[in-house]
Amino acid sequence: MVKMRFAPLIICLAAISFAAPTTFLDSAYDWNDELAEFYGKVSQYINSAKHNIRASTCDVSKIAMPSYASGLTSPSGLKPRYVALGRGTQNYTCADSTSKSAPAAVGAVARLYNATCIAANYPDLLAKLPNLAYRTALPTNEYASFPPANIELMGHHFFFDATTPEFNLNITPQKQDGIVMTKKAGAIDAPSDATVGNYKSVYRVNTAAGSPPKTCKGMPPTFEIQYAANYYFFGE
């Protein structure tokens, strides 16, 4: 059973929760009802954690595919390893700029932030993160943590070729968590079914934005659409 220390996340969430009503956050995070609800739940969990010593660790064995992810279940015989919040762009091309053409997907580029402990302890908070994240600009410093949950950079997501998503979790010489190269399975909106390193499957859920217009009318030859999503990593 793999366990991770969870206390630093509680401290980070406490700090941002207590600061939430300030003018600073109003301008920095585009304060809205959805963000207010997120911080409200954070405050509830902080109060609960004060009386629950088990909140100081996160047990990844508790992680499972969310019930709202229709048609997706945790893969049989595999164990959850990580959950990442992905924030970046879905990328497209257009053959011309008329309504006779449709955008063609040519991959994605995103940073991955480690949301494993949130997934293990507070899955309802995890479900809300993509909707908040895609409206939040990426930090200028590539290695900085990402708001609104102040979670650390875990790796990068891009496409090795037109059909092969890659998840590179080797971000520094000291932090080498492996590389995952996958294939998208059928019509399920999640990459899976390939093996590199210690991982067998990666599933994308809770995707916020990222979809192109229906036609290429008025669009440039290449363009990007901002998106965010949660990625579940499973392995042996």
C-alpha cells in the first residue's frame, strides 16, 4: 500500500482559503461563485482535518475512476498510481478557412500537476478543478505550483505523433517518475492501452473546454483551444 504525506496540501489549502475574500484574489483569480464554492469546501475539509489524524496522509489505493465518468471503470488488475490536473491546449489544423472544412485534431500540449492526494482524500474537489483551471493562466515560471489548489508540477503532456499521446513525468534529474506513451481507445474520451515504464493505462476525465468550432470558417491554418482535465494513471 503506497501512502503519501498530505499535511503540506492542507497547509496550502488553508492559506488560500483564508485569503479568498480579499481584493487580491478577486483580481488574480477572477473571483466567481464557482471559485467561492471551491474554497468553501476547502474550508470545511480543513476544519475536519484538524480533528482527523488520517488526513495527514493520502492512500492512493482509495483512488478510483469517478462515478460520473460514464463507461469508464478502474482497469481490472491494475492499481492507481497518480492523478494529474492537466492544463494546456488542444491543437487543431484547418485545410482552408471555409465552412466546407472541419478542424482536425493534431494533439495537445499541457503541463501536468500532481493532484494525487486530492483524488485520494477529496474527490469532489478534484472534480471541480478543471473548470476552474482552464480559466486560470499557467504560471510564468514553468516549475511553479498551479492555483487554485497550489499543486506542484508533475510532468508534461504532448503527442509523440498524430495518434500517440505521451506523458513525461521526468521533470528534473532528481524527479524521475517515468514516461507513458499511449493509444486512444475506441470512442472513449481517454487515452489508454499501451505500456511504457510502470504504467499501463491513462484515462482523461472531467475535460473542461478544448473543443474546436464545428467548421473552419474564418479560422487560421493552425490554432489552439485552452483546456484542462484530470488524468488517472494506473499500473501494476
